[in-house]
Amino acid sequence: MTAELVRGQNHPLSQARLEIRISAGTPIVAVAALGDENGRIHGAEWVAHPGAPTQPGLEVPRQAAADHRLAVDLDAVPEAVHRVSVLLALPVGGTGPVRFGAVAAPFVAVTGLDGGEVASYTITGLEAESAVVALELYRRQGAWKVRAVGQGYAGGLAELLTDQQLSQAHQLAGSINDAVSQGLARSVQAPPPRTADGDRSRQTAAPALGQDQGGTAPQPGPVPPVSPYGGQPPGGPGQPAPQQPSYPGSTPDPDAVPQPSAPTAGGPIDYSHPRRQNAAPPPPPPTAPPAAPGQPAQPVAGDATGWSMEERLYNQVWGMFEDLARTTAAYRSAVDFAESRMDKELEQVLSDPRSRIGGQGDAAREAARARHTQLVAQAREALDRDLAQLAAEADVVEPALPPAYARWDNPAWHAYRVPMEIPMALRLGDLHLPEADRIRIPMLVRLPLERGLWIDSGAAGSSDGSFTDSHTMSRLAMETAVAHAARLLAVYPAGEFTVHVIDPAGSGAQPLAPLVQTGVLAAPPALGAAGVADVLGRLTQRVDLVQMAVRGGAADSLPPGFDTSQQLLIVNDFPHGFDDRAVNQLRYLADEGPAFGVHLMMVADREQSSGYGPLLDPLWRSLLRLTPVADDHLADPWVGHAWTYEPSLVPPGSQVLQQVLSQVVTARTKFT
């Protein structure tokens, strides 16, 4: 029976090999620290963190995520260790929440390798704290116990580690934050959470456990309902979003203080969707007959809550993404359990001299391998069942997607018309896992873009093992950038999106031809150092002007004729043509631009800018890295799987790009 702990309560542990499962509803950092009998951490080598994920008896995830699994082997920790502390912290330097009081209460569970829950603890009562000691495993009179701690620190990891008597606390906290920042740069942006009462019913993925495994996987702790319909607010899920600036085409200022509006009758205010504050979203229409008993429900496009088909499809895609992540995690966990169990049984056979040799030993080894095969087969059967359901859903969802969500080969583009409103999101490519290679999940990002894009043109191996030379990669990277820019131009209303291009050496002339020939660019691509300085100077001045107007409360006093459209700057062949001043302006646009309507798309090889040293590291970390070829560098926000990303490119020989851009130019001419 599971022990539900409260702060300060303890519970005995009967197993040495454990998993600690964490669910927080927002990406957090998980750290495990080893302490002596007085709780002191003797050095950085006693801490397992994303930069050094393994220590004796410990393994933690390599990045921030909403869900974590920590592996603990109490028999493998050094004799001097009497305490294992589980530390949680909110990532710093990003756009997420900065205090635990603004997010759902984290839930921590200690489980056996079979998934059976031993003890759980919901960490309540946190407010301004940004780091917390969740629980500790401690040794007392030769036996191990778990204690719920819940001690929070407003000063973050540095203050927490200092309180744990670690001499180099600030240095270690800095290295942890750096490792997390690098991980966040490769993470897919967390989707808006769905409401508990408005979400559609989806089959929950659980580990495929045999009858002798003694339990099921624990479910995450309760998360307060939050609206799924606004964009991810800068403060994170569950936190009020800042008020929007009043000038057209702008995005929220991440430094602004949220100002909630006055409550009205009918229930709590939903700040993330200000025009739909008092009504729950309508349920999806019943467009399919109910399934026969014992049969899975027939998939239906738009089978999610939402105020429009676009919102329902958006929520459905994220539901498929989450389902695939979790069912794959359950399968991998079950396989890991089967392997660890077989290893333990074989170790027991070898440790007994009576069964080490002879027929009895051979029979025991064969029985252990047979149980391993059976458990893996059960896990695969459960995975295949879930994958079949997801594949059927993907087959009906993909053809129903609107142009903003659809691949370039979708027939929706043949009926394309310039929209009158900005869509919720944009498709940047597809994501898939090796266990489910046939299922492609659309990678959707909210609009307006909350971070810039980096199309990596560095020579690298693709996911199929092939290698592409640097010249070909540079061309493919620019083609990818053009496809993304064309999609952005196509999904915005006429005159509400403007694209600038910096191509100092003119090396991107051929891939840029569709943008140049159709006339959708604000001006011809800027060449040479003079062109770089001119474009960067104008966009920097624009950000300065809008920033002063918005923060000064005078957003309606912008100069007459001011272009309020969203601006996209494509930079090719960086750092060619850039001096120190231009580099600083570029970093400024990457940091401040998205909040004030200026977005950055870098097409660059990071190694080519290594001469600037660590000066540009924050720039690369602030951008979402995409690749022009299939590559497994992105991670989901739930369990941190390495997902293979494939860009959304125009099929060879297709004229859809030119046709779409021509309509954009025509609509822009009528608009002006």
C-alpha cells in the first residue's frame, strides 16, 4: 500500500533499487545529492545533475522536463553516504516561471523497479521559492527510510547547496544552470496544459507489467486545471500572462508585471484567454459512432476541446505527442525492469556455488532468460496496441489539418487563400521516435514566435547514418529557412508580416530565389558589411522605439506610418560580414526582439563563429535549433526523449511555394 507522506513524515524502504518519479506540470531541474551522516555534501562529485548525470548509485535526467525518473541503487552508494537528497529547481534565464508558487504543486513518488509505488509526497505550501529539497533517503541503524522534506529556498540552487554545506555551491549552481540552458535550447516548447474537465478521454499509457511484478505505474499528482487555449505565458503554465501591448502585431513584454483584470460573475478568471473568461470550451462534436464493447474508439479529426476546429486540431496534435512520449517511456521502463530483473536472477545463480555449474544452474539461467523474454513481449504487445491506435489517429488528423499545420504536400495548400486572422500555431516539421518510426507528429509552435530559430548549417551525420558535406548542408539549410519564412508569410494576414534578409557574401542567392523573384521581401538581400550594418541598425532602432513606447505606457503614440507588422530577419552565412558592433546588435535582437515584434532566423554553423569564444553561447542557447536533415536532437517537455526532427520542405519539382507567395504578394498589393 502506498504511503502518502506529509512534510516531515518518514517511511521505511524495503528495496535498494528504486525509481524516484517527479511530475511538476512545468519543466524543472532534478538533482540528487549525496550527504554524510550530518547531511554535508563533501564536493561537486557528490552531486548528480544534468551536467554530470551519473554518480555512484545515482542517475538523473540530462535536462529540464515536466516529468522525471531518477534511478537510485542504495547498495551502490559509498559507505560514507548516509543521505540521498532529491533537489528540484526551476530553470533560470528563460521565459518560464521563477517561483514554485506560480505553478502546480510538484508531485514526487518513490517506486520499485516494477512500478509499484512505495511512498509519495505532494510538495505544497511553496510561494517565492525557486528551489526545494523534495525528499531524502537516509540510512538509520543499517536500514534506509524516505522522509518528505519540502524545504524551499528563494535564492535558488546556490542558496540550497550552500545550506547543504557545499563549499563551492555557487560554482556548481552555475554549471548546473549552464547545462540546463543547453538542454532547453534543444527542447520542444511545452504545450499549453489542457483542463481537467474539458480534456478528451485518452488511453493512459502504463508499463506492461506481468502478474508477478506487483503493481502498476504511479499516476502523476493532481494538477490544477489551466486553460489550454492561450499561448504558453512567459511565466509558465498556470501563471497569469502579462497584458498585451496595445500596438498591433506586438508580443508580450516578458519583464512586465501581470495585471489581472477584475473578476466577473461566473467563475474564476482565465488570464490566458481574456475574451473567453467565464465559459468552458465546448466539447468536440460527436462525429463518430461509439465503438463496440472491447473495441478501441474510432479516431476522429478534431477530437479535442476547443472553440474552433483549429483549436481542437491543435490540442489533438499535442495530445498525440504526449501520448506517444508517455507510452514509449512506459515501454522503455518495462524493458529496463525486465533486464535488471534478469541480471539480478543471474547474479543470484552465480553467487550460489551449488547452482553455479551443472544442470540446476543451466535451468535457472534459462528460466531467467525466459521470464525476460516474456516481460519484454508483454511490454511490446502493449506498445504495439497503443501505437496502432495513434497511427490510426494520425491517418485521419493529417489530411484535416489547415495550411498552417499541414505539410507542403497536403492538398490544403492547393485551396490556399491569404488568411484574415493569425493562426494559433505554425508547423516547423515532424517528430518521431525509433519505436514508432511510421508515426509522424507535427511539430507546432505558437504564434507569434516566442524565440528565434537557428537552422544549423554545420556538416553532420543524419539519423540514417549518412553524412552531408558542408557546402550541401549550407544550401539545404537556406532552403529550409526559405520554406519556414514562406510559411510564416503565408499564414499571416496581408501586410502583417515582413521579411528581411542578410546575405553578406551572396552565397544564398539560389535558395532565396523564390522570395526574391516573387517580391515578398521588404528589400533585396543585404550584401557586405555595409548592408549588415544598415539592416541591423534599422531593426535595432525599431525594437528600441517600440520598447520605450510600450514600457512607457504610450504605445498609441508611435510615429505616423510606423510599420506595426511582425518582422523576421534571416541571417545567412554568419559571421561573415559581422564586426563586434554587429554581433552585439544581433544578440540584442535575439534577446529583446521577440517581445516587440522582431524575430530572428539564423542560418549558421556554430563552429564558424568559435572565434568569438563564449560571447555567443547565450545567443545559440536562446534560439530553437533546427536542422535541414533528419536529426535526433530535440526533446519533449515530459520525459525528455530524444526525438528525430525532420524539416517541413517543399516536395522536389512542386510549384506550391511560388503559387502561395504569389498570392501573398497579390493580397499585399490590394491591402496597400
